[in-house]
Amino acid sequence: MRELQLLHFWLFLGIYLAALLGNGLIITAIACDHHLHRPMYFFLLNLSVLDLGSISTTVPKSIANSHWDTKAISYQACATQAFLFLFLISAEYFILTVMAYDRYIAICKPLHYGTLLGSRACVHMAAAAWGCGFLNAVLHTASIFSLPLCQGNAVDQFFCEIPQIFKLACSDAYLREVRVLVVSSCFAFGCFVFIVLSYGQIFRAVLRIPSEQRWHKAFSTCLPHLAVVSLFISTVSFAYLKPPSISSPSLDLVVAVLYSVVPPAVNPLIYSMRNHEIKDALRKVMTGCFLDGIKNLLSSA
Ligand SMILES: *[C@@H]1O[C@H](CO)[C@@H](O)[C@H](O)[C@H]1NC(C)=O
């Protein structure tokens, strides 16, 4: 239906622009303000870069499709999209795990912060997150795109999503991808337990402080983080692990939007909402950073 297509077009365009704006602001604030050159903000920078990347692999193509009323994607483009999306989204999940660890150490073991999260350790952890994401994406894309496909070539989704391509595979080729899925799920579940335990420890530590204002601040900061991570992990598990019998196109669509489009758009809000340093940095950026940059450029030219 043309009306639905237009709705899809405007909705996705709006969400995409919001994600560009939010993540762009965070990246600019952290890059420009030297006070924010600390581990917590470097991880937030990683998160924003990954958010921008992951939403840019799927949504613009889908916007263009609905605008030009086409559904075509080449096999190579489909494989590239599936790979990049999986890489960025899994790296993002690992960065969220590292961020939970960072907050846990900062709040519960502040005296060890300097030794446990020195600049080398942070670079290693960030590199590990990107590396694990890359490895996960290679494993899944290689195993799914080497399967013989014999159920047609219609991917029932707004991007090349692995479970939808899986549906097109000949039924006797399942086992290899199932093995990869089991390994990834164990890792993802492990990270989730780690995140929940970290925030649990944070809540426990905060509750020992006899100040209701602090409690309020801690809970209103951490609960949204947990909510986003839980939404992400539950929708991803549903998309990848559900039996094929309970799939319907509209349900699949909603679930895919919830894990691939919503988190990159709301993360900037969730992770900087109650953060005064970011807000101050942004205010400064608006007034000074661009001018300084231009001055530097001119003087070095
Ligand atoms: C990611 O985080 C690491 C560790 O803090 C930092 O060195 C690196 O510059 C960050 N990379 C990006 C792209 O944000």
C-alpha cells in the first residue's frame, strides 16, 4: 500500500535524523571538550560511533526503497549489509558491557579505578569489544551465506536480517548455523548476566548512602540503562532463537525495529540525559569549539 509506504518513509526518516543529531552531538561534545577525555566518555564515544554506524547500514537503504518503491538488493549488498550490521550491533553490545563494568568500578571500587581502568586497559577493552563484534559477524555471515538457499529470494524484512535469510536455506543445512547461534547466545547471555550483576552491585552500594537525593539520581540514571539493554537482548533473542512456527511478518518487523532502530536512536538520550558534564560541554561547543577549530585551521594553513 502506498500510504503505508509513505508512513514507513517519514517514520524512518524522522528516527534516522534523530539518531544522527543525538549521536552527532555526543561525538562533537566529547571530541571537543578536554574535560571529557576520560574512560567513561571514551566508551560513550565508542557507543555513539557504533550507533551511527549500525543505524546507517539498515535504515537509509530502507528509506530509499520506500521512496522509490523498489525492493531490490543485490546478493553482495545483502551480505555486506548483514555483516556490517551484525558487526556494529554486537560490538555495541560488548561496549555496553564494558560501560557497566566501568560504572561498577567507579562506584563500588573507586580506589582501584586508576589501576583497573588506566588508558591502556581501556584501549584493550574497547579493542576487545570491536574484535568480538567482528568475529561474531564473520562467523554468522560466513555460515549463513555459504548455505545453499532454495526457498526463493524474498527476504521478508526491511534489511537483510540473518534469521530471515536462514528461512530461505534448504532445510538440511541448518546445523552449522545452529552451532554458531548457540555459541553467540552463550556469550550474549554471559554479558547480560554480567551487566545485571554490575548494576545490582551499584544499587547496593548506593542504597548504603543515607541520601535520598543520591538514590534518586542513581536509580534514574541506571534503570534506563538496564531497560535499554534488556529491551535489546530480549528482542534479539526473540528474533534469532524463536521457532519458525511463531513468526508473522508484522511481528518480525516490530521486533527488528525494536532491536535495530530504536536503541541507536534512544541511546544518546538515555546515556546523557542526566549528565551535566555532557550538557555543559554541548553548551560550550555551541559557542566556542567551532570557532576555535576554524582559527586553528587558519593558523596552520
Ligand atoms: C573507544 O574507546 C577507547 C578506549 O577508551 C578509545 O581509546 C578510542 O579512541 C575510542 N574509539 C572511538 C572510535 O570512539
